[in-house]
Amino acid sequence: MSDECKHGMKSGCVYCHARTPEPTAPKTPGQKRRPRGGGMSEKMNDRMTALQRRLKQIRGQA
């Protein structure tokens, strides 16, 4: 069998013949990272809620 990989590289490519990284210490299941941008999504939710209230108010009056 030759060393040619499926990408056509004769000596193999970094995708097919990459070294596997050494295993690191396993993470405990209780550790979760907080998602970034939480403030932005909260701000957007508040704006959408305000818009929905305003739309209901306008439709109720018309």
C-alpha cells in the first residue's frame, strides 16, 4: 500500500496523516462555560418584547 492519501498527496497530507494530540486531563461534567454575548441577546429580547407589546397596543386601538 502506498502512502498516497485521498487528497492525492504522495507523502500524505496534514488532514489524513496528522498526529493525534496527547490526551489532556478530562474536564469534570460540572464545569460549563458561560456563552459569550449574553448581554447582547438579553438586550435584543427586551427590545423584541417591547415591540410585541407596542404592536398589541396598536392593534387593540385600531
